[in-house]
Amino acid sequence: MSAEFLNMRNFEFKPIGVIHTPFKEKSETPIQFSRSTALGEIEVFPEFEEGLTGIEELSHIILIYVFHEALNSNSLLVKPFLDEKKHGIFATRYYTRPNPIGFSVVKLIERNGTRLQVEWVDMLDGTPLLDIKPYVPEFDVHKVDKLGWYAARAHK
Amino acid sequence: MSAEFLNMRNFEFKPIGVIHTPFKEKSETPIQFSRSTALGEIEVFPEFEEGLTGIEELSHIILIYVFHEALNSNSLLVKPFLDEKKHGIFATRYYTRPNPIGFSVVKLIERNGTRLQVEWVDMLDGTPLLDIKPYVPEFDVHKVDKLGWYAARAHK
């Protein structure tokens, strides 16, 4: 391993909550959240309730979470669900990543205290939640010029 | 602390690279990446080079990284740069988060092996990089109905 990699320190994160979804097995999860209409519930642990202040005024939120059942794969080339060819893991959203961190945008339907009812979930039931951020079109909507292998696949 | 929080296990991540930017001090970083035209360079460690296969065919990529100089703040209510009122941390993009994980979309200009030249950087020089994902409009572009406190602020 390179000296740069070895010299880097690890970072430790502790979940702020859990995501409850209808998907108990990996085979049941939708391929991407934009294709999911599934309902889920985010349970934020009580010590973080104050951090949710005002979140009910947002219709879309970003979830950062752990692919906690991702296999410890060392393969950096993967065959995503949407294609039959192998691609570099960083050119895909596949879950067997060097750092198994997931990213999804969900619709926020309702907040009841520390419980958030959401739509569009695509992750496994019991997924550990690391962060919630507001989805803000001014920051998050971009026009792309090149879409790589997704260009042929994204609308199939 | 709640039993649920205490029972959750920690997750450890090791950076896959470093983000080089013109910003040496927190006071110099742009408020949000959509307002930044700064150029930066992503240095991916050599052991992950294969994972970049095909990434040069994408014009926009998502970076997941560590706010490594975030103060260890326990405050869950923060006053973001764009407003003068306090908001729940999860309703803002502020960096003093329970898990200091950052998320930015950047334009990929050029790839030279493990070096990616990018535009729109907004993070500190030397930021530890945890993951790179393709930005895919089909998954990542959404129309919002409610924007909370950003509604008044986002376009100022």
C-alpha cells in the first residue's frame, strides 16, 4: 500500500439514527431511489432531536448512511445492476465500495418528533444513518455534459 | 444517552485520497460549491486507481469527504453563513455536524491517472476524501415543494 494511504488516519462515525424500510433482503431493494415509491421511517435517536428543528419545512432531504451489509469486496471493478459490463467502482453507485457510504434523496412526508416519514427509500431495513442534509436545488441541481455508461442505460 | 444510540456500533472509514484546493483557512472557503468557480485537484491513492476506470467519461461527480477541521461542537442548533437565525443542524449544510461528513458536486475537467482536475471546489486544502460517486440527473435532480429557511435565502 502507498505511504500516503497508510499515513492517513481513520475516521470513526457513530450513527445518529436508523432507517426503517420494507426491504429485509438485499435482493428486494430497488435499484435506485428515483425508481422507488416505497415508504420508510427514519428514527433519529432522542439526543439529536434538537438538530431536526425546522426540518419539517423541507420537502426533500439527503440521507448519508452505511451500506452495513456490503460484502467486504476488494474488487474495484464492478458490474452494476443497470449494466452488463464492468466499471470502476467510483463511476458507479454500487454498494461494495472501499468506504461503504450510501447517499439517497428522499421525500419528507411528515415529522413526528424524532420520527420522519419518508418516500423513495431504497435501502435495507435497519440501515445505520450518519447524517441528514437539506436538498437544495440551487446547490444540488446540475446539467451534465457527459454521463459515461449511464448515458446509454439511465433511461432504460 | 439513549440505549439505541449507545447500542449502535461505530463505523470506521479510511480516506481513499485527498482533495487539494486553494483554501488554506476556513475563512477562505466559499459558502456553497454552487457559488464556487475554484479549481482543485483530487489525488486518489494509487491502490484505488482501478476504481476510477471510466470516470473520465463523466462531467460531474459527487465527493463525500470529512470536515476534518470541524470543531467538536455539541450544539445541534447552528447559525449558517446564509442566515442570521439558528436552525437545526440537519436542516443546514453547516460543517459542525454530529458526523462531520461533507458532500459536494464538482465538475470533472480532466483525469491524469490518479489525479482529477475539478472545478467548483469549496472545501479546505488537504480534505480527506472518502468516496466518489457519479452525479446522475435521473437520480439526483428533484423539484422541491418546500425549501424551509432556504426559500428566503437561497437566491440572495
